[in-house]
Amino acid sequence: MNNQTNPRDEWAIQVAQDIYDTLHCNPGIFLSWGVDPESYRIVRHSGMPGLQFNVNGFIHQGQVMVLLNSYDTFDVLLIKDNEIVSEQSGIYVDQLISYIDDNVEKCDNYKERVYETYKHLIIA
């Protein structure tokens, strides 16, 4: 029996953990995407390691796949009903949260949508 872990698997796990940690740098934004905490998956897509998770944002409801490409930038795929609906390459780490937020949650009338969605929680 071979108890050694495949170095490629270790790399994929580390990349997924780094993506997870990066996205949690701004928890308020991250939480606004309606991420299902049970949905995190370590993935490989086109040979690139990454992290996939389900979201329920104002703009996108489905999966987000964040991959580390060979240029040390990220590819972000938005997936709905097992179809890629958007794919962007070359996203730098300092752009990752804002890129996802702009494509998952931040609609034109964002403040109004937030108020309408959550006004029943306001204590007068």
C-alpha cells in the first residue's frame, strides 16, 4: 500500500487553500455572495488547480470556479446549469475579490436591491 500523497494533489490543495484565504480577506463582500459553505471543492480544470463554490448573488446564481493559471494570475469561470456562462483570464490577486463581486453580486441598483431584500430585518 502506498501512503505517499501525490505532489500534484498537495499543490492543488495548497492553491485551493490560498484562494480560500484570499477571498476571506474581506468577509463582508465574500458573505454577500451567498456562498454555500458546504459547496467548496478542490478542482482541476484544463490542468489548472483551483477552488469551486456555489453562490447566490443578485447577478449570478450558480458556481464560481477560481483557477491559478501558469502566469500566476487567476482564471474565473461562472457556471450555471453545468454551462460556463462567463470566463475571464489574467486576474491579479488584488483584483480577484472585486472581479467576482462585480460579476456575482454588485448590480447597478445594488443599494436598493439590498434594502428591498433585507428591509424585513430592520428593527425600527
